[in-house]
Amino acid sequence: MPDVIDSEKRLRDADALIDEFINRVTDDLERVKDEPFDPGYAERFQETARRLSKQLNSQLPLDLDSDAIAEIRGIIVEALDDLVGIDEERPWDTVELFLLKAEAIRHIVRDALDAHVGSDGQDTAALVQSLLNWLPRVSQTRLAGLVGISPRHFQRWKRVGSEPTRRLLLVTRLVALLHRAWTPEGVVAWFERPRRDLDGKRPIDVLDDHDYEQRLMIAVRQGRAQHGS
């Protein structure tokens, strides 16, 4: 089983790589985009972008969601294809397009980081406290229903740490992503609305179905992206 700490470190390292690249290229654009394009810069940018792509591909943790890995690698392939020919009349367009794709990868990486927060490697008491912190206006009765237990059992989880259930881990990962883009009430409402990408079912109704786990993670990432977070 992949080490949780190592997985999070890999994601943070990948985020740092992208962040450094985006900041450096953005500074370059601001400094020289109104000047004649230097062909030497094109060669240097292509080499830097290829090196970044190779580093990111090797940096992805083994336990990262398979759909996220496929999406990142798909973006990398597209971005590298874009580098093959830089339009001499509009050279900065290629640079800006690569930046947009780097931003898209950073978004996926940061979603994965958010899903790590308060989920893996902690006991029930810590996870319950995370939910309470993220959803302060949601009643504990509703939270208990969300994680599939009775209110009394939820109170016991608050006090006594134990091995978390699969459903508690999944709900915590989902809420870790949702709460950055939605109000506490909106997060709970998300679980209770039927979704076409879940065969017309409500997220809360498929939390115990292993076949829907990846689809839930995809749905929550798409919902977060639509809200600009």
C-alpha cells in the first residue's frame, strides 16, 4: 500500500514545480511580450517545458486517482504537441497556451492535495472534527446521516478515536474538496441532489457503493471547477 505521507509529499512537490514554472514564465511574459520575440527564448522555453512535463509525470503518486492521472497525462501530451511548432507570427500564444494547461494540471494536483487533508492516516475523532470545522452550521444529526451512523454513534466518534470506516473516509475527501467552493449548506445540498453523472441518483445514496467511488470524486472535482475554486 502506498505511503500516505510520501503521496502527499509527491503532490506538494508537483504543486511547487508547477507554481515555480508558472511564476517564472508569467514574469517573462510581462517583461518581454511587447518586445521582438527572441528565437532563443523559444528553444529555452521548449526545453524547460519538456523538463517540467517529464518531472511531473514521474512525480505523480501511485495512489492518485486513476482518472486524475489519465487527465494529467493527457494534458501533458497535448501541451507537448503544442510545443512542436511555435507560430513565428504569434509566438507568445503558444507560451500562454502552455501556461493555461499548466494551470489545469495545478488545479487537479491541488484537488488531490485537498482530498488528502483530514482523510488518510487519521482516526475517526480527527476526521469528525475536520467535518465539524468545515461545516460549522450543519447539525451533527445531518452529519451523522451523511457518514451513515446514528447521532449517538457520531457523538462517540467525536470522543473516541478508532479505525475510520470507508464511508467516513470518502465523505471526508469529498467535503475537503467541496467546502472550498460551497457554503456549508451548499455542501450538504450537493449530496442530496440527483445527478445525471451518477445515473440520476443522489450522491448520498451511492456512498456505500464501491462502483460509484471514482465517479463521485470526478463529479465533485467538476462541481468545484464550475464554481471557480
